[in-house]
Amino acid sequence: MSMRIAIFGGGSWATAIAKIFLEKEPEINWYMRRDDRIADFIELGHNPAYLTDVAFDVSRIHFSSDINLTVENSDILVLAIPSPYLKQHLQKLTASLKDKVLLSATKGIVPDENMTISEYFHEYYDMPEENILVMSGPSHAEEIALERLTYLTVAGKDQKMANCVAEKMTNHYVLTSVSRDIVGIEYAAVLKNIYAICAGIYNGQKYGDNFHAVLISNAIREMKRFLSAISPGKRMVTNSAYLGDLLVTSYSNFSRNRVFGTMIGKGYSVKAAQVEMEMVVEGFYGTKCIYEINDRYKVDMPILDAVYHILYDKVNARMELKELTKRFN
């Protein structure tokens, strides 16, 4: 199926995704907000700010800072913009999305509306649910840049389209599978960031690997309870799109959510940690969103509650997490 692909975003994840698609696609469109960043990219042959070791044949990339032009000239829109900045980027969007296919690679949730990306585009941009796909799985951009074996899942109601996109992404270092659980996979991608922050806080307070394993086993059960409440149905939370993504985000030093949590555990204030990170920590925003969503569902989520109290209520992290350990088994 010949469909024009566009990447939206200029960060490390967008760069990694562009690398994946260019393994098979002869050319892609790429929307970046800043013209100076585009000019530097074209001159240098690589992203000047992220994954700078990944070289690109820029003659195969049609860059633009015009979001409408990029949408109009593309069929598959691959969204890799951090969720806190999503609405800011979409302010200038006037082009119709009804006949486009959206592939969300944003592992976050839209603040204020407290919607997943698929829910937001269906509600506010009238995109048919059948035209929305979600990509997830244990996948750090840094490892994709190194071409280390990675497994990704593409979820959507239209399985034919999901298979089409998954095939376009499959190469010698990326293997893909498809799923129908678009809602479950989207929320799992948000939750794993929250649990990774918690793992980082414990790490900053010198809890060891033995305890880390207990935390993750409790986290996956908490995730399963929430997903069952918000989107009932059969799913295997031990699959890579759920448990696998949770594990890599909680254990890896590439995980900005874990690094952020570690700084909190060492005594940094939330603001100081954010300033030093210089990158978006999706789990910080996701914590507030899921906490507010769960106000409707009343699911027992002690890990979520503890992280929320630490980040937003400024509760002492050591005391809060000590109490949390009493809930584990």
C-alpha cells in the first residue's frame, strides 16, 4: 500500500521513528516547529539536538514548519510530539484530518482534557476511530539509534491498516505485532511512566534490586486493575506492550522518567529536577491526569496515589514511600 508518511515532532523519539520508516520508505515528510532547527538538520545531515550520531540522507526528507502543508501532503501522520505541547502545535492546524490515518507514538495523555491521544483526535478533530492507530512497546530512542533489537506493537480497530503500518516499520532491528486494544495500550503507556518515576524515587533512596522487583510486580497488578476498570476486555498484561514497556522504563538508565524520579529520591525539588532534565518527563503530567481520571473510577492504586502526593502535594518522599511499602506483597 503506497501511502505518504509524515513525522510530527523534533525530539529523540521522532528522530528514531524517522530512522525506522526510512529503512523502507523512499522518502518521508517531517514537520518541525523551528525553521532554524530544520536548516541545521539539512546542513549537518542529522538532528542537531537529538540522537546526533544518526545520519540521514536529507534528500529523502521533505521538511516543513507548516503543519497544514505537511498534513495535506501526507496520508499517515505519525505523532511524536510530547503530550504537554500537543495543543500548542495544533493551534495552527486547519487542514482536515478526516481522510488521514493517525499513528500516535506519543506515550502520554492530553492535560486538562485528561484524554488519550486517540480520544482527543476523535473528539476534537472528528477523526474516525478506524483511522487512528497507536504504537507502543519497550522502545528507547537511544537503542533504536544503535539498531538494537526492538519489539513494537501497533494497535487499532482497523487491523488491515494496523498490519500495513506495522509492515512498513519492520526491519532487521524492529519487529512488530498488531493488537486491537488501542485504549488499554495507550493507558498502559501512561501508567508505566508513573511507575518508572516511583522506581526512580526508590532508587534515589538506595532501595535495591530485590525491592525493585516487588515494586514492579505490584505495579503490573495495579495497571491491570485500572485497565480492567476503564476498558473491560481480554488482554494479556504480560505482553511486551504492557509489562515489557513497564520493565524497560523502570529499569533503564535511558528512561527520563526513572532519572527524574531518582533525582526526587535524592532530594531534588520537582522544579529543580525538571530544570536539570531539560527534557519532557511525560510521567509528571500523566500522574496528575490519571489521578484525576481515577477519581471517577475509584480503583485501588496506591502507587499512583503515592507518586501524586510526592509530586503535587509536596509530601515527604521518604515517609510516603515507606508507607507505600506496607501495601506491597
